[in-house]
Amino acid sequence: MKSSFTAQIVLLIAMAGCAPSSSDHATKEKPAKVEPHPSEQDIYRVKLTEKAESRLQISTVAVRKQSVPRKRTLGGDILIPDGMRIPVTAPLAGKLLGIDEGVSLTAGRSVSSGQPLLKILPILRPELEVPGAAERVQMANARASLVTAQIQADGDFKQAKATVEAARIALDRARKLLSDGAGSQRSFDDAEAAYNIAIESLNAAKQRKDLLDKLTLEAEAGSAEAVVISAPSDGILQTITASAGQVVSTGAPLMEIVDLKKLWVRVPVYAGQLDEFDFGKPATLRPLSKRDVTETPLHRIEAPPTADPLTSTVDIYFELQNAEGSYMPGQRVTVDLPMKTDEESLVIPRAAVLRDIHGIGWVYIRSGEHQFERARVSVQFNTDELAVLRSGPDEGKEVVVDGAAELFGTEFGAGK
């Protein structure tokens, strides 16, 4: 009896020791739950109060798809077009005289068509001069060269006249094809340029013929009137190779006049990227000295093919209208070439993209009321206002524009 009572007491004590106490349960429950730091694939969320969002003045824009014209900036240099360099030569052998006493021609001076530049006094009788050894040879051939020059000038005038007629017919044909929609603007511009060059050549040939026709070969008297040499066209004196007082032979170069109203822009393009550009669209030109200026449109023209094997580039030529004389030959410029863009891409405002210290792009997406998620984006290229994405949020998602930097600072502890 006593032993059975003792066994019951021992059993009760053992059961009491096995039951969990309230103090043991309290020690097992942790006071705080610490979540592991999210990886790059996880979503980062920022939740604001209504007052905080109102104070930040957050605005959002929907992600959309569109085709954005893309351009690439390359360097170019300005050249004088072929046919715009007009040489002025001596119509016959003689001695050069100045138009005005004490006034000499200088390179860089602007001249107009028909403006007198020099006079030339024909040398017909060697005994009236005291020439040197080289000049005697010139004067011995003066009589023959004058007749030859007259015949040649007459032939050049007739040839230039025929060239103008052919160029006029080609221009009329190009104008009619353009008006009927069967021709291109480029073909019309080329025909117009060829016609203008032919007109200038005709004027120069006529002037030369008129000058020679005025001369009379007075061998006995040994006298002839001085012939005025005038500018064949408007332009600038580029080079001067003769001056007053110098004895020259027939056809000797005197000076060169250039017309800078139309120039060429040469842009070297890497040969492996030629297929990426759309040369049917106009390019734009910007000077190196200014950034915020009106861009000048450029249209590609047909020019003699040139390339550089050392740099693996092919030269593309554009025409530049320079009536105001803002650009000079040899000047370096910046040219924006349009690229082919057929497919649509995701676009967002450029101000919506933020970058961390590693250069990674991020945007904030509105995920709920007063709640925003930070999402990673890959920017393909930027325009003045848009960021074209290679990858990013789906179309229609609302991204934060105004207030994105404040959200970024709030998340990383830099905001107030």
C-alpha cells in the first residue's frame, strides 16, 4: 500500500516536469523578424503616405511603343565643289597693267561678275620693248599666238553654246519628270547644277572671244589697245599668280575665283556601317563652335567616289547652301546622319531613368496607391527627350518622371 502511493507521487512529478511552461514558450518566440537582403532579381518597393506623395508632386507617364528616328553623329569637312573654281587666264601674250593706279588685287577680296580686274597690253613688236631672254621667245610668237587664240576662243564659244543648249534640254526634261512624279529631286538638282556650270562656262568663253575680237594686229605700227580682263562670275579671289607689270604668255594663269554660295560637305563613314544609314533622308549639320544653334539640313549628292583604305572609310558628300557665307572651305563640322529604324521600341521620358554608382539604369513604377517599385532598365539610346529601352517595364506601366530622384533618395536614405 505504501509502495503504490509512493509510485503515484513519482509519476505525477515526472508528468509535471514534461509539461512545457509559459516561460519556456516566451524564450522561443523571437522579438524581431529579419528578412534576408533581396537580390538583384527581387523587387524594391517604396510606400509613401498620401501627404508625402503630395509633397513630392510625383507625376507618372505610361510606357509606350513607337518607332524613334535614330541618328549618329560623325565629323565632316567642307570642300569647294567641282566646277566652282574658275581660273582666269591671259587671253594673249602681253604686259599686265593695273586698273587703278596704286591699287593691287589681294586674295580673299570679293568680286562681282564683269568687274575689271587687270588690263593687258599686247606685245606685237619686240623692238618697242626691252625684254629679257625668256620674254623674247614670247614676243616672237605673239603674232601667231594672237591669231591662234582668236580661232581657239571662237571654237570654245561655239562648244560652250552647244553645251548650254544640251544642259537646258536636260534641265527641262528633269523638271517635267519631277512635275509628273516620275523623276527625283536629286536628278533635277543635278541637271540644274550642270546647266548653271554650262552658263558660267559660256559667259567666260564669250568674254574671252570678245576681248580677242577687239584686238587688231598692227604689225607696222606696233601698237594695240590695252584689253580689260574682267571677272567671269561672282566670287572670292582664291589665289593670285600674276600682278601688274608682269609680262605673261597666252593662257598664263592670272588668278582663281571661287563661288562659296554652294559648298560640299564630305563625311567619312566606316565601310562596315554603310547599310545602317538611311541616306534618303536629309542629314543635319552643326558647327563645332556652337551647340544650341538651328540645325542646317543637308541632302546627299552624287560626287566622284573617294575612300580611305587606311581608315576603312567611304566618303559621302552632301550639298550645303552657304549664301550668307557662314562656312569656309576646310572647316570641320558635325553631321548627324539618320539611321534605319523600322521596328518599334519601348520608350519613356529621359528624366525617368536613374543610374546608381555602377551605372545601372532604374525606373520607379507605380504598383498601387502611394506604392512604387524600382525596376531595372537597359537603355539602347537617348534622344533629346526620350530614352529608348532595350529591356524594361511592359507597355502601359506607369513610370515616375517628376519625383523619381526623390524616391531614389528616400529608398537609400539620402532623402528627408
